[in-house]
Amino acid sequence: MNTTDKPLAALLAASLAALRLTACRLCILALQHLVISRALCGALMVALSMLAGCAALPGDVQRVASQARTDVGDSTLAHIAAASLPGAAGPLSGVRLLPGGDDAFDARIALAAAAQHSIDAQYYVVADDTSGRQFLRELRDAAQRGVRVRLLVDDLYAGGEDELLAGLAAHANVEVRVFNPLPVRSGGLRTRVLLSLHQIGRVNRRMHNKLFIADNSFAITGGRNIADEYFGRSKPANFIDMDALLAGPAVRELSASFDAFWNGPLSYPFEAIAAGDRPAPAYARERFAALVRHLGRFMPAAGERDALGRGAVGVQLAQGRVELVPASVRVVADAVVQAQPVAGDAGGDLDGTEGAVMAANLDLFRTARSEVLVVSPYFVPMPRMIDALTHASQGGARVSVMTNSLATTDEPLVHYGYARHRSAILALGATLYELMPASEPRPAETESGRGAGSLGRLHAKLAVIDRRWFYVGSMNMDRRSAHCNTELGLVVDSPALAGELADLIERERMPASFAVSEAPERGGLQWSFLRGGQRWVLHQEPESTWAQRLRWSLLSLVVDEDLL
């Protein structure tokens, strides 16, 4: 930044600080009346738009359309995929679940290393950390072998990674695009969002998809972004997640979904929106090489098997056959451009039409005859979801819902959006579980909030129906995923895999969770858990203080649930 920019930057920073302080003071007033709340929000948007200078995206952007490679039959991965499926598979795809972080990262790295024709990668987050840099280095190495690499990243968390993305994009055979960029590129996430509120209707549409495709022969999709916390490499918290590895017809359907986003109107070539002056390609490549040079090579533990008893994908690829289960797979993907809102839930409010992924899940719930098991890190049900689960329960299905507790969630505001619905979930006859922190829960709260130890945060997005069908994908069971984000998922018909997944949840996750129920004598809710052969019961949100509960519950009242 040159010296002439500094007074303006200082004024902007001071203005933003004043706005934040004013907004916090006005929140309590806004709690008293919805009209006041909406007026304050409108005034804040106008003020921020003025400060942003009505920043906008470039209008004349050249996008060269491209499609998934289909001339891949001679590739090593295509031969391994064919060898991994029975000859009579026909329309069936091959599926393998990836419950462990190490195995999920190994699968991506091994596929990238084996690719000979193309790699397509689509992610909500590619972090500038060890995992992110190792992943991007593999993409560069593939490109240097002549592999065509297409990387599509949502812009919300990509604002501070221009140097890394520019360095990758400067290589031959690589193209990087950014989905639905915010009009302001520079600054931290909070600043960028605040200065983009004049376009909130557009920037609220985020690409939450997670997809990796190698040689149009193998694909990985599910809940994991590319960051340390998704692969068990972060301290003090890591995400408990699930992906699926696929071969067969479903891969081509996933490639079609990627192409729709890649060639869509909201995907911008990185070079068109990068902040500041573009470095010379040679310099950008040198900087990228320096950023990734001293990283080690990822090596999974030799001989280890995952929680489902399967060996490392990289080892199996080297052996020429991957252990896959033949199954009927339906790929469900939301549209690139959001549908227009229609009149919806009770109360007369406008409620955005659910995307294809949420609609598929609600339809699946309604088919249940014996069991519905839902796992979601963020669970903020809309009335139609409550209706679908009620329909299943009244039809005789056992309904179980698992989500994060306040002690394990990374989004306390979303948790309080969910908390308002707990009694309704229990009233429909469901069993409700909230993941416990890894350390001993404290029956008596302390104001320090310390002592929780390392955390495993639930991040898997799953549903198992009648131990025959299951869903795995990127979509949380909340309103933002239904109405604002784009999502991607699979509906799989496989009693073997569905039973395996349900057993894993019941064996490893339910015993590590609070069972939430109505307190019959005291009223309200209670959280029970087993520890050391003894049953403990808590009568307030575990691992929380009264100040925390008050703060987040008040804030949750002024935030539209569609934004949670």
C-alpha cells in the first residue's frame, strides 16, 4: 500500500470499528421489536455500502468453456476402476466410505499422483495450511506431468490466499476459478463481508460443494474441505467427518455437476478478480515453489486399517485394485443459480425453495419404515423437515438425530438456532444425541470455561434409512444449506454399506454423546451420559456458563434462521 492510501485506510478502519460498536449497542434495542431490527439492518447496509464505495465485480469477463475429459480409457486409474468393479456391475457404481482423516487425505494425494489426464477439484475451503499446501503442490506436480488441472474454490475464505492461488494458476495446464466472488478482495473475512453487504442478495449464495475427480475414473465427495482440521492434523480441535470414494457411472455424473459450476455465470477466472497488481508468471511460480518447498510428503501409517477395517487407498491403488462395494448411486446436486423464493412455511414468510439435495433427503425420510438416523453438525430444521421426520415416526420408524453439543460446536450461534427446536424434535418421538467433548464433562460449571481439553467436532453429514439407503455429502440439515448454499451429495442404495455406516455411528458416536431428553420432574431438558459404568445427568447446557448461554441465545433471536 502506498502512502496516499494510508489516511483512507485509517478512516475506513475507524469507521468500521465505530459501526461494530454501534451495532452491538443497538442489538439489545433490536431485540424488542422486529421492525426496529429490520430498520437498523437497512441503515447499516446503507452505511457500509457508502464505505465500500459500491465495489463491484468486473463486468466483461472472458470464460473459456471446458468439459470433463472422456478420452481417459487408457489411463492407469481407468484400468484400476474397471478392475475394482465386478464385470456384471452394469449401472452400479463402486463405493467405499472414508471415515478417517488420514485415509481421506491419502486417497486424494494418491489419486492426484496417479492421474494422467485430468484433475477436477471443487471446494468450499482450501486453506493456507499444511494440508492445503500439500494438496495444491500435488496439483502443481500433476500439471507439470501434463495433467489438465481445474480448481474451483468458493471465494468466502479465499480472500487471503491470492499469492498461493496465483502461484498455482501461473503454471501451464492449470486453471483456477473462484465461485461468486465478494466485491471486496482485500482485508480480513469480517471486513470483506461487511463491505459487501450492498450485494448481500448475491454474495449470500455460497458454493458448499466438496468434490475431487481424477481422470474421470475415481471421485471423492462428502463433508471434508481441504484444511488440517478435516484430516486430524489440527490442535486443539479436529472435525469428525465422512467422505465416499467412487468409481463407475456416478463419477461421470459428478463430472457433469462440476462442469455446470465451472462453466456457470458465478465462476470467475482467478486472474480477473485477484487483488492488486498481478505478479509476473515466473515470479508467481517461484513464490509458489517457496511456499510448498519444505513440506514433507504425506505417508499413511503402514499396515493400518480404518474404522471399517479397510486398508489405505494409496496402497490399494498401487496394487491395482481398490476395495469397493457395488451399489446403486444417485448423484444429487443443487443448481448453480438459486431458485426464486416462493411462499412456504407457516407464518406467511417467504421461504426459499429447497435445493435438490435437501429435497432428496426429505423425500428419503418420508420413505422410512423402520429407522431414520440423521447426523449433522448443524441442525436447524425447517417445518417441512419436522413434517418429514414426523411422518416417518408416525409410520413406525425409529428416528434418531445426532448433532454437536454447545461444548463441541464451532458455531454457537447456529447451536442456539437449533436449541429452539429441541422440544419439537423430542415431541415427534425422536431420540436426540449431542456429541460430548473428548474430556470429562463437568456437572458443575465454572466461569473460566477452561478444562475442556482437545475436541472432536462433528462435521459429517449423513442420513441412514432402514439400513438400506444412506445419504452422504456436503449438506448440513439446516436452512442455510436448504435455501442459500449450493450442495452436493449421494443417495446410495446398499444394505451392506448402510448397515456398516449405522453400526459405526451406534458403536463409536452414540456412546460418546449426551442423550438429550425432557426432564420429567424438573421440567426443561436434561443431558445424560455414561461414564465409568455410572449414569450422569446434567440439567443445563454442558460445558457452558450462564453468560455464554445468555449472549448466544440473545444473538440468535435477531438472526434469520435461513442465515444460520
